[in-house]
Amino acid sequence: MLDQAEALRELVRDRVMCCGPSLRPPKLYTIAVTSGKGGVGKTSVAVNLALLLARSGRRVRLVDADFGLSNAEVLLGIAPKYTLNDVLRGRIDASDAWVDGQDGLKLLSSGSGLEDMANLDGEAGVSLIDYVLRSAGDGEIVVIDTSPGINESVSSILAFADEVMVVTTPEPTSITDSYAAMKVLLSKLPDAQITLVANCCSSPNQASAVADGLKNICERFLGRSFQRYEYLPSDGTVGWAIRTQKPLVISSPHSAIGPWLRKMAIKLDDRIRRRDLTPVAELELVGV
Ligand SMILES: Nc1ncnc2c1ncn2[C@@H]1O[C@H](COP(=O)(O)OP(=O)(O)OP(=O)(O)O)[C@@H](O)[C@H]1O
Ligand SMILES: [Mg+2]
């Protein structure tokens, strides 16, 4: 008898991997948000950045690839009718699995029951993401929220991304795990475009110290490092937004972390523009 993980692999093989070469539009910009340690703010960063870009007029899709945990929908306060689970079980097409969030954001929830998906091998992981993105349109931005720790399935998703955000906190355990994640990532993808997100910091100086320390150790032992870093302050509003299921950038734009998230979104948007995606007429990410 097939165990559950093997049954899921069969589903991916049957429904996804037999579809042939990718038909996804060439002009997507894909950002994968990951971390070494869990609970460092990945989903909060992914949801709020996706919403800020959507609010500025970009067409944005958010993929919850933290299989089986589906935290993004909780943070957005929405209850998706369909999930990736329905796609894999052939109940609906991938193009019908996207649900509408705030400001035109589209979410693909992994739903429940896909916990074993975390153990998919690399080929199956990338095929799965490739498959769901066939329903994305030209010029769209895709933000993928992953599970922590870079296993085969996560690294295949990261390989697919134009940019990887590695979220860390200043805690020594998080920094150590971020280095371990960076080591796996850079050994598999030496040219990865990486943004370190120093979250929950007490000041920009603390974020700078975290980034400098990690950069030194990465350059010394791996011969390469991340390209840039971002500072996000520790702010109780993040927890409050999760508890009330009201996304922070909508419900509390003037909280301590709000302007820093907007700065981050503006810089991200600038990198996306330089990739020559469909331009946005008038950006509204002002007021920082
Ligand atoms: N900047 C911040 N300031 C204060 N608390 C924060 C901040 N960022 C995240 N948190 C808190 O950290 C916790 C975890 O956040 P989140 O779910 O976004 O992390 P995660 O990395 O996605 O977790 P997981 O690995 O379980 O998916 C939440 O309780 C949240 O309130
Ligand atoms: Mg999460």
C-alpha cells in the first residue's frame, strides 16, 4: 500500500509532471520568501509585500508553498473555496484555484492535507510551481511563501525564483540557521539573487550588524554572499495584525514597521522595473 507521501508524489506526477514544457508567460517576476529557522516572519513579509505591490497597481499573485499550513490565508483573513489540494486531486483546474484577496491580490492556498508535500523531490517541487504559474499572466509578480529550512522541495522552488528573500532575526539561533540556509542555497544556486531581511531588529544599526556578520562569514566560507539587506523593526502590530486577521499594511499603515515595509516594496518594485516587466503608470508607494 502506498504511504501518504508516495500517494502525493503520484498525484504530482500524474497531474503536473506529464504536462510537458512550461507554457508560463516569460515576463513574470518571482520572489521566494524563505528562512533557515521557522517563525521569523516569512509569511508576514510575503503577505505585506505582496499587498503593497498590489496596492500600487501591480498584478500580484501570492502562492502559499508552506504546504499544509496555509498561514497566508489566515493573515489575509480570507477563507479560500479551493486550494492546491483540489487541483492535485483533479477537482478543479489550476487556473480556477486562485482566490481573490484585497486590492486585486490573487492567492493560491495549499490548503490542508498536503503536509507530505514538503518531502517532494526537487523535480516534482519545481514542476508543481511551474504548473500553477501557467495560469499567471504576462507582467505579473509572484510572491511564494515557503516553509523554513532548505530541503529538496524548497530549494527547487528557490531555483525557480528571480529573487530569494532570506528572513532572519537577530537571535543567534536564527543567524546560524540563516547561514546554513545560505550555504545550501548558494551551493545549489551560486548566482542566486538574494535579499537578506533582518526582521525584528531594535534599530537599523542592529540590522546592519546582523547583515555585516552574515556577509563576512558567507564570503569567507562560501566565497559569495547575498546582494543586499533590508531592515524591519520589531513591532507588536505584526502580532496584532495576525491575531485580528487584518493585514498590517491596510489596517495599521502608520505603525513602526509600515514605512520600512513600504521602503522595501519601493526598492523591490525598482528591481522589477529593471527586469522590464509591464510598467505601472503611477506608483502610489509614497509617504515613506
Ligand atoms: N517585525 C516583527 N515584529 C514583531 N513580531 C514579529 C515581527 N515579524 C514577525 N513577528 C511575529 O513572529 C511570529 C511568526 O511570524 P510569521 O508567521 O510571519 O513567521 P514565519 O517565518 O512565516 O513562520 P513559519 O516558519 O511558522 O511559517 C508571529 O507571531 C509574528 O507576530
Ligand atoms: Mg509562515
